[in-house]
Amino acid sequence: MCRNIRTLYNYDPPVSEEEVHAAALQFVRKISGFNRPSKANEAAFSAAVEDIARVSVRLLDSLATAAPPKNRADEVTRARARSAQRFGT
């Protein structure tokens, strides 16, 4: 799994369209091996990003949980603490 793709489900405030698009872009980059596609592959690359973003939104909208939403600020603080502990920064 690509390290830059983050969990997008069950956050308060909810995930934005830009976050879903960024995750879709990272996914397509990872599986295609292209950071930027050539002109010949640009249309297919862009279509794949849009398709994956659309399916991701549909998935996120259809999921259900009894767990309370996670607070984004708290999650960022926890991630930074884990990083500092892991890398000593």
C-alpha cells in the first residue's frame, strides 16, 4: 500500500473532494508506475484517477459504523508523536 494514501473514512469534518482526488491520484501513480504520464497515456491516467475518486466517494458514502468520528487534529497530533518516536525528530 502506498504510504501517502491515508484512511478517509469516519472523520469529523468529513473528507473533502480534494482529499479523495489526492488519494486516487496516489493510487494510480503507484499502480501505473508513472509520477506523470506521457502525453500518449495522459487521458487514460486522468480517466483512471476520476474513476477511482468516484468509486471511493461511493464507498465512503455507503459505509456505516457505530464508532464516533475521529477528530482530525487529534489524529495529526498522534501521527506526529509516532513519527517523533520512530525517527527521533
